Amino acid sequence: MEQLNLSLTPFTIPAAALLYGFIHSLIAANGFKHLIYRLLGEGAKKYYRLFYSLFASVTLLPVLILPAVIPDQTLYKIPEPLVYFTVFIQIVSVLLLVYSVLQTGALQFIGLSQAFGLKREDKLNTGGLYRYMRHPLYTFSLLVLWLTPTMTRNFALLYAALTVYIIIGAIFEERKLLQTFGAAYQEYRACILIPVSPNRPPTL
């Protein structure tokens, strides 16, 4: 472990997170998906989202482990009683995050619906939390991250990199949604003030 610590620096964390984001985005890109479909056949469409979810989860683990194996230092701790309020917001954010996934279709979000041939037709999701924000998954994820009661240098670097990735991902998602839903999405976007992308059942 000591040899590993000596070979890594705190800036390894954002570098690894951004590399993860690049690979994650590449695999999600339509061009890469269509290349896989051509190589493996149309049957690959059924399992691509499930593969994508599993690959994204497994490759994220080393990024999340890095803050624990690299020497760290505390930047700040949220004092009492304020910390009780921020932890409450975190808990509520986690619950709303789960609700957002369920609202979009949890099995389809993971890719199980596609694998079993149960994929439903794509449509713009404008109900529930999507009445108030264009991407609750992003919004509540960021709240959970940045309201961590004890912020360390390593976590701050990781969260900063993930925030950059989320913002860039939202921009690209907006473009996809404009291509998919056209005027319907433009009208929806004009009614929502929070400038991040809406979620919909995945099309992977």
C-alpha cells in the first residue's frame, strides 16, 4: 500500500475521473453504438444498455477507491447543528434520486427491459419531478456529493471532476433530446428554468 501511495498523487483522482467520463461518454455515443451493432448484429441492441450499465459500474469502482488509497487531508467539516440540516438534505436527495430512476423506468434504466424484450416506446418525460427540473438525476446527485459532512482534498478533487463530467454530459444530452423530440423538447425546455437536461427512458 505504501508503494502504491508513493506512485499516486491527489491529481490522479480527477485525471482518473475524467478518463472514466471520456470512456463512459464514448460508449454511450450513437456512433459507437451503431459500430457495435454493425459488428455484432442487430441482436446486440437488446443487451447493449445492460452491458453499458455493468461496464460503467465496474469501471467506476477504481475511481471511487482512489481517494481512500492516496494520502489525504481535511479541508473542512460542516459544524453542528448545520450538519444535521445538510445530512437531511442529502437523505431527501437520495430518496428523490431513487424516485427519479423509478419514474424513468428502473429496469429500462439498467437495461433489463431491453434484454428481455420489454423496452417501451421513447417519449419525453415531463411529469413528476420533471415538471420542475430538466434532470433531477444530475441535480440530486450533485447535492449528495457536495453536502458531504467532512470534505477532504481527495473528495473535493473527485467531486469537481464528476461535476465537470455531469455538466458536459448534460450539454450532449440536450443535443440528443433535440434530435429525438424536436419541437416538443424545445417547448418543454422553454418552460423549465433549471438549465440541465431532462431524463427519459434510455435509448441504448
